[in-house]
Amino acid sequence: MTGLVPQIMPLDMRFQKISGLKLTRELREDRDNFLLKPSVNRRDLVLERGMPRLPTPLQATHLLEQAFWNSRLMQTEILVVLLSDKDIPYPLQAWVVHKAYLTGLEWGELNGEENSVMIESMTYSYSSLIPVPVPLAN
């Protein structure tokens, strides 16, 4: 679920660039021992792609979220899957991003003199990332 909107898998695909898949933790030193620092480390996950021709479920979710942009946060879970470049793609690696909140939407430059693809960029803030093992494909 994203807020009140149920998500059907796959929700959105074909992102050309994803950055921010990162696991970190903070340590503190106590004499000769290292201990985990009790804090929540938030990171940014950035999803980028060429602007789709048809509306996508994710864009519909963003419209709903924008209606409440200044008054409410909508938490979502994101599954990121790296696919092979074969004719029939198969998963190579996956990550589950927990408790993600949309913090920014950005659209690339509009230039009528150039024939270029408009880039849509989404930024999510998250605190937990879990790598998911994927069985080897034959």
C-alpha cells in the first residue's frame, strides 16, 4: 500500500538510473569496544527514467500525494529489482526499501529546439534497506 492506494506488482518499471541503494550504520567507541549508535540514518533513493508516454500507477500515486503535499506523509515500500539484459530478462539482484517517503519530484529541462527525452526523477527518503537474495538463473 502507498497511503490508501493499493499497489499491484509490478507497479512501475524501466528506470534507467537508480541511486542511493546503501546500507550504513553508525558506531561509537566505548573503551576498546565498538557499539551501535542508537540513531535512525535516513538516506535518499533516486529513481530516474525517461518520461513515460502513458500515465503509470506510480504517477497516479504521486498525484494523490501532491494533493496532501503540505499536510501528510504517505509511507511506501519499494522493491527494486536489477534485471538481466537478455531477451527474456531475469532478476539478478533485488532490494526492499522500507518506510520510504516521497520527498521530491523533478522533471528535466524543456527545450523545443532539441529532440531529447524528458527525464523524470523521484527522490524518496528511507531508513531501512534489505538486500534480497535471488536464485541463480540457468
